[in-house]
Amino acid sequence: MKQFVPLIVALALAHSVRGQWVISGNENKIDLLSGTPAVLQNTKPDSLTILDFSKTPPGVEHLADIPNSVIGPPSNIAITPDARLALIANSLKLDSTAPAQWVPESFVHVLDLTTKPPKIIGRVSTGLQPSGISITPNGKLALIANRASGSISVLRILGKEVTRIGDVEICEPALSISDVAISPDGKLALASIQKGGYLAELQIDGEHISATGRKLSVYGQPYRCVITPDGQLGLTAGQGFGSGTDMDALSVIDLTTSPIRATDHIPIGSSPESIEISPDGNLLAAVVMNQSNLPPGDPSLNQHGGLVILTRRGNTFQKTQEIPIGRIPEGVAFTGDGRFLILQCHPARELWVFSVANGSVQDTGQRIAVPGMPSSLRAAR
């Protein structure tokens, strides 16, 4: 048996390293500082930044010329459970007939994470404007919310081969399906219908995905959505229908009841952009604009966004920390081991690194510069 020990150790170490990867999508086409998305001309190409948190400080590697977008939830990147592949949605492209406008794209990049450096090995077609992505716990399927199609594209993952096997119609395109979250048992999914103001329930049976027709009432316009690691709670947050200065809320869905239902709404700040649950399910991190995305000259303009930390309390969460951060935060992610929290500050072109210990987070002061405006973020789990 001794001759097998080095191989087992090597495999364990390889898995540990892969499990600490974080990927940031950085784009250069669209600026948010004017208070509304504005196209930039003659800019550098979009990119990805790959962080390796198996060491301190983390390793940093940039991959150039991989189109991605800030338009949509910051969950338009997903990493397979074995951390061998990543999918990156290319949601839109600039309109060749109207340079100041954009039109939906319809594919995702397939990134091979086993090579040095990681490289794009293909693309897979989707519906229009692919956005939030989730991969089933067994790594065999990816679900992609298509905002401009009102559908979810279903991709089969077999090794390094990714193929589109179907689409599920969810809502009218104008209602803007934005994100999708999959339960730990791989049997249920929740999709955020942003402009419709509800979550849609889906059932997963092998490769068959179906919408149950059930609509879950949530606060405002749900954007990013997640499910706790124990499968008991669904969580979503999004901006209300006000001016961007109103207090917005996190909605809690009890997934243990029949039928499932919304049970709580927790104020967290104005204009939530993204949320993420810690690997142990005890903490929820939310980044909120807090008026930092308002136009210059607006009397309510704030020079800081906010990081809000909520702690699990039975079947709900309680706000336990509020930390000022840079303007216009986008994605937020916990590392696979739960020891670090990373968030994106869009105009500053920076990733901020926080340590996580004893149920709270602390700013390490580390800022990682990226070659673009960071717009989407996902960690390997």
C-alpha cells in the first residue's frame, strides 16, 4: 500500500489548490460612473483574473481578451465542482450600427483550468444575453439564465466537453430572468425574475428541467440568488422600484415547507448588487451600492459602497456588520475554505481582500489591481 501514498497525497493537494481558486471577470466596454451604463470607445479588451488562495498572498494571473460584461448579475461565472472547468457568460456586445449601444450576445466561454496558464477551449451557444450561471453539485449540468430570452439554457458537462441540450421557457423576456441557484441535492432550482419581482421554482430530474409555475413573493427586483449549503433556505436581494436611495432588503425563502414560501425580509442597504453564502452556511455577504452609483452632482451621491455581513439565526439571518468599501461594488465571494472574502470595486479596478474568522470579517488592506473594471466574481467550492 505504501507505493500509493504519494499519489493520494498529490491528488489531495491538487484538489486543495483548485478549491481555493477565485475568478474575476473584468470588462472595459461599459463605465458606470455617470450614473447610468455608458459605452467606452477604443478601450483595451476584457479579461479574466485568476486568484490562487492556496498561498498567502494569493497568486494572481491575468488572461487577456476574454469578452464578458458588467450588465447582469455578477454571477455570470461558474466553476465546476472538480474545478477543472469554468463557464464565463458573454452577455452582450457593442452594436456595430450604433457605437453607443449594445445588443445581446448568446454564448459562454469554456475555460480549461487544468492547463498552465488556463485557456479558453471552446464556446457554447445559449439564449440571448446569458447571465447568472449555476452548476449542479454532481458537475453534470449547468443552468444559465438568459435575460433577453426569458429562458434557461441547459448545458451538459462531460469531462471537458460542454454541449447545449435544451432550453426551458420561464417568463416573458421583458421580465428579465437574471440568475439561477441550485439546491445541494440537485433537485430544485430558484430563478430570479428581476423585473417581474419574484422567484420562479424549477424541478430537476436528471437532465430534465421543468418550471413548476410557482412564483415566490420577494422584496423589490430580485437579482442574485443563492441557496444555503444545508438546502434549507433560499436567499435573494435586489433593488426596489424607487430612486436608488431607498432602503432595500434581503428576502428569505423557507425551502423545508410544502409549498416553499418567503418567510422574512431583512433591510440591508440601498441597491444590493450581489450576495454570497459562506461555505459553512453561517455567514451571508452582501455588497450594496448605498448611492455610490448615482451621477456626479446628485446630492445623494456617496463616495462609498457597503459590505454587509449577516449571520445565520435559525431559519433567517441577522445583520451583524456594515463596512464602508469602494464605490460601485459588483461581485463578492468566499474562498472555498471560507478563510477569505473577496469583493470587486468597479471604477477603482480593484479586488479587496477580507479575512474571515470567528463569525466576522476584517479588511486585510490588500488590494489586487486588475486590468479592467471588475464585473463578475466566483469562487471554487
